[in-house]
Amino acid sequence: MAENRIYSINGPVVTIKGKTDLSMMEMVYVGKDRLVGEVIRLDDKATTIQVYEETSGLAPGQPVYATGGPLSVTLGPGILRNIYDGIQRPLPALEDQSGPFIARGCSVIPLDPDAKWEVTVLAKPGDQLTAGQVYATCPETPAILHRCMVPPDVSGTVTWAAPDGSYTVNDTVVKLTDDAGKEHELTLCQKWPIRIPRPVGQRMPAQRPLITGMRVVDTMFPIAKGGAAAIPGGFGTGKTMTQHQLAKFCDADIIIYVGCGERGNEMTQALTEFSELNDPRTGRPHTDRTVLIANTSNMPVAAREASIYTGITLAEYYRDMGYHTAMMADSTSRWAEALREISGRLEEMPADEGYPAYLPSRLAQFYERAGYIQALNGQEGSVTVIGAVSPQGSDFSEPVTQNTKRFTRCFWALDKALAYARHYPAINWNTSYSEYLGDLSEWYYDNVGPDFMQCRERIAGLLLQETSLMEIVKLIGSDVLPDDQKLIIETARVIRVGFLQQNFFHDQDTYVSLEKQLKMMRVILHLYDKSLALVTKQIPISRLLRTGLFDKLIKMKYDIPNDHLELLDDYMDEIDQKTSELMRD
């Protein structure tokens, strides 16, 4: 077979004329600078390659080098605390090599080959190891124990095991022989193709919530561990801020944060804040359980597509160890735009708004990799995917938002009117939804309170009634409404401002436990029930408002410390006292 040579260059798309010895989805090195690329189309007439680096300087006639394998990531200790680009090149190492601007063709090993890890070898000679079994462990960070697992395509009998001690990621710690007599040397790391989901033992129903500390999420629109959620919103509505908050405080063991096509300052903010923030569970820096993947707007467009798959593969790897991982993708719209650009250069027939016709299937392939599973080694783990969507002009009818809704069961719609009114998180309670409520109701009943879902339904009902009444108020004003309807509007104001709105910069309000959320709902509904009884007896609502109870309940989220929830009972007593006085008068 003749040597592979570049025939044409069209942005990130490179073509080789004629039949080649390359394979579909094979990783290649393109040109004299050995730029990383991937074969995306193959036939007898030409081979098309997608290049994940800047292609300026390439010229026809330059060579293309085969690697013999697909685009893969290296999995092993050292991933946590790191920040990678879209094809798993560590940015600190790239900076050391080429300065603040990434040079073309830089080749950096993903995991530090010189770092020593204190390894405990669990396998012994004679042991039978199957795919996914743990054969060694080492403390990757003070918060996370790294479990080295047998690759999914390997099994056999252990013929040699190293003693416990300090090893690098490339040192052999176990040798095993498979049924065919072939010997496999197991190190602390392994490789896995990013576009192929890692195999699991069994997919399980998602029946445990991902607790975030955000009231509008945990109470109104919860997401299950192993679920998939979308956060659509226009410019300035708080997508990144909401994802940062979720990443900081959700009860996942591992956070994979992918900055896909967004501004570089947002990744800088994430890196700075996560390193300064202490994890409330361990007291250690949040970076001890976080991986950042940065493929920002000033980095190659084609690599945005790979960054999403790199992130989900890292999440699956830690899931297989038995950890609950959460992946934040900000934003999938930029990923879809990269697909659109590549598709246009390939001269494919466009679909809606120029996006390729296979956009829905690509979104489905990504989101279906979320799930709650039993791994090959029997451990339970999960991957929760939360993807931001950036529709132009907050137009939720555009293709990326509409197709994302098809494959996610949780939809947190950000409203620019709420955001501009300083209502954060700006999740619109009328257009958002969660299909996990039925799956999670039993967990809430057993672990939070038997009346949690009932309180949530009543709160949602009052908000729905307020929406209907506000249409009348906008037309003719609120004075014409009877007092029972005015009470609904006042109670809904307490719910909106005192419960759904949250101050992420306030010590007591940045994270709220489910117990406090339930007690706050009970207090609000208790006030509504007592007030409704007074209104029914013809006591004017104006007298109720003069008691100050409604305004006091709006401030209770700040006034009640998270470690003194018993003080919320005092609010119940005060409501009973003041409503009783009005009844007597």
C-alpha cells in the first residue's frame, strides 16, 4: 500500500485520495507536525480525516501516519485534580512545553509517568480474575481511593503479583494468563476508546435523587442519580452559574466538568473557585474529586466534539469503581455547532437550521451513556449527565433544545425575565419538568418525610393557580379579586421569593438540606391554611398582611441556621398565635 499523503485541506477536514490502509474511526497523525486526527469517512475513492488541532500550515503531499487504534483516553490514577483539553492533553504540561498558547502538534502524556503511587495489590498468584475485578488500589487523593480494574476484554489466572509499595502508572503490578495461554501484564492504567461505552453488568432503575442543595431542583424538579437533565437558557440566564453550583454541592463522589466551546474565563472561574472551596463532606479542597476538561471557544472547533466523549468516558471509568459521578457539559449547543461545521465541510445534506440530519442520534448516543448500573465487579455506580443548551435568543423551539428534550427526563428551563429580575436560579417553574418524581417518591417518603411529595404537590398547585390569576391581574388589576384569590397570590409570592429564589452567596442559603426544605414548605403551607380559614370567615386579607407574617416567611431562609432547624417550629407557633388573635378580634 502506498504511503498516505494529504490530497486536500478544508478547515479541520483533510482528505487522502484513493484507497488507504486506514480503518474507520482510527486515530492518525496528520502532517509533519503530527496533528491528532480521526478517520470519519472511508471508501475506495478517498479517506476523510477530522483534525482536532489548528490546520494552518498543512499542505498537500504531507504524510499521514496511522496508529492502528481508535481515539482513546488513558485511565488511571492522576486524572483527578487535573485539567485537560478535549483530547486528554493536560493543560499544565502543555503550558510547560509551549507557553501560554498551545503549539500545534504538542504531544503530552495524559498521566504523569514519574509520579509514585502507594499501591496495595489485592490479587494473589492463583487467583481467577474476570473483567472489571479490582486487583490493586491506591489513594488518588485524600478523598478518593482509586481502584485498578481488569480491562473489560481481559480475564485469566494470576501468575505473578507485585508486593505492596510505590509504583508509577506504567509499572506492572499483576501478570495473568488467559485461557488461550496468553500472558497479560496489568499496570495501574489502561486505555479505552472514547466513542464506545464501557460495558456494565446490569442497568438498574434510578431510584435515588442527586441531592444538590438547590430547593427548586431538589423539591420541584429533582434528578435521579444516573439520570440526564438539560439546562436550556439564553445568554445571561445563568446556565454556567447553575452548573457551577451543582458541581460544587451535589452529593456525587466525582465531578467531571466539561467546558465545551464556552468562554475561557468561565473555566478559569471554575478552576479558581473549586480550588478555594472546601468540600463539606471531607473538609478538603473540592478539586480532590474534580476533573476539568477545557475546550473553550478559542480552541479548535473539531475538538469540541471529542471533549464530550472524553468526559463521559472518564465518568464511566469512575462509575465502574463503584462511585457516583456527575458530568456537567457546558454547552452541548457548541458541540452541535461543531458537528454542523464539520458536516458543512463534508458537503452533507443539512437538516433544520443547517444541523446534520444525524444530530438526534448523536445526542441520543451521548445521553444514553448516563445510568445507574451494577458494574462487572458487582459494585453499584452511576453517571448523571447535566447538559447546558444555549438556544439563540432563548428560542426553545430550535433543533438542539427540541432534540435534547427527547432524550432527557429532566428539563430545567432558564427564563431571561427571571434572570433579569435577579431571581436565581432562574428556573421557570411553569415550563420546567421532571419525569423522575414518580421514581423518587418512595425514597423521599422513607428518607425525608412521608408528607414531602404531598407538600411539593400543594406548592406546585399554588404556583399554577397564581399563573392563571396573574393573567387577570395584568388585564384589570388585583383589586377586583376576592380575598381567597388574593391569598393565593400572596402565598405564591412567599413561595417564589422565600423558597424558590436562592442566594448562592449567603452562608445559610447556598446549600439547603432536604430536611430544611421540607420544614420550610410545611411552614408556608401552614400559614396558607390558617389564613384561608380566616378569609373564609370574612376577615379581610389586609389585616393578615399587616401582621408581617408573609414578609417574615420570605426571610426565614436567611434567619434560620441550617444546624438549628428546630427554630422553624417557632414560626408555626407564631402563625397560630397571630391568626388566633385575628379570629378573636
